[in-house]
Amino acid sequence: MGDKIDNKVLCKLCKDDCLKKCFDDYVELIKEPKYVCKKCGRTAHKEKNLCKPVKIKK
């Protein structure tokens, strides 16, 4: 996975239309989510990929 997508916030990624070009990389970011965004509801494995991350309690 390239740094181009790995360092992006998922909300911005979707707005930039980059999702269509980097779909496989996007799927890697959301596998085994540990965080959920309080702003948009998206989930991600890494905190840095969300606007307002909150750790998911298991």
C-alpha cells in the first residue's frame, strides 16, 4: 500500500474521488477496524485515518 492513501483521512479520500482509483488500498485501511469516527461513522484500523477517531471497545 502506498503512502499516498495510507496517510489520508477516509472522509477526505472519499471526497477527493480517490476511492475509485485506490479501492484495494482502501479495503486494507478498513480491515479489522479498531476505531470509529464520531463525525462520519466510518471505521478504520488506524486512528490517523479518521477525522474524529474513538477506540472501539471489545
